[in-house]
Amino acid sequence: MSAHETLQSHILVTSDIDSAYESLKTKLLPNRVVGFVREKFLLEDAKAVVSEAYISEPSVKYIILAAFEFHTVSQNALLKILEEPPTNINFIIITPSKSNLLATVRSRLPIIKGEALHLHEELEIDLKRIDYAQVFEFLKEHARIKRVEAKELLEALYHRATVTQGIMLSHRQLENFEKAYRLLELNGRPQSILAMILMGFIEER
């Protein structure tokens, strides 16, 4: 993540919650990071998160909620603030499984799989301004990519778009990502699938 970019609010799915939290704290410097790392995330924790979120900040503050279990009542208490966060407040939820979270929580934030991102977390492509020449160069660079690597690259592109660059994906783009995963499972040609995803960003401009 380059210095001028802001990591957007998201859900990070990873089996190693503690390491993910420590890694994020370092990555997000010099921004202020307030962490709520728990075995079980309870209602009292949710209330503390809301209180922290309403402490005004001159620059972006990240509030990280990391737990192995999120109680339903605590998640419901967070819905409003996740929907309409105060100025300069970004939330990151870390969980070992997205099934730990209510559908209403999952619908408010993009979901990223932590283990799939480490190889491509420094992807520098600008999806807001991508053009045909950049698509060609990207596909050329990944001409020999294998199916497993293509899945990781799809995760990284999704992360780059929704989290790093804060792009609101259209219904068609979301469908393209879902279709891309299905095609890879069916041994579709990785380059063609990546081309479909990248061209989707050009077409939406």
C-alpha cells in the first residue's frame, strides 16, 4: 500500500488472527490503530467500539475487531455504525470464518481471504485508471500463471479494488468475479478469465 492510499473498511478472513492483527498495525502506520482482540466479542466490546468510533480524529483511524467468535447481539449493536461510520473511521473485522458473522454484517463490508493475499498484497495496478495497454501488459506479465495462482491473483485484484482503492463494484463486476472463480474451478484458461475481470473495470468508467 503506497503512502497516499487509504485502506478501506473490510472483513479479513484468516486462521491466524493474532498475526494478522500485528501485521495490520505495522502496515497501517503512521495512522492510529485501536484494536479489540478477543476470544469472544461480546456486547460490552461492541459498546466500547461504538464509543471509540465517535471520538473525532483529524486523520484516518482504524478500529480493528478481531475474535474467534462474535456474539449475535454484539454484531447487531454494530450494524448502524458499520453502515454509517463517523468521519475518518475505518473498520477492519478479523475472523477465522465468514460464517461467524451475520449476513447483515457481511453485506456491509467486502470480505478478503487473508491466506490468499500474501503473494500479491503489494499489487500496484491502478484499477480506477486502467487502460487497454495496461491490461495487455498485465496479461503478458502473467502469461504462464497456473490455476491456483490465478485464484490468488483474483483475490488480490478484488482486494486492490474494494479495499485499497475503495471502488464500489457494480452488480456486473461482482458477477464477473463470481463467474471467474467458477470458470477457474472448471479449468478455464486463466488469462482469458483475468482479461474478463480487467476489461470490466474499463467498461465501467
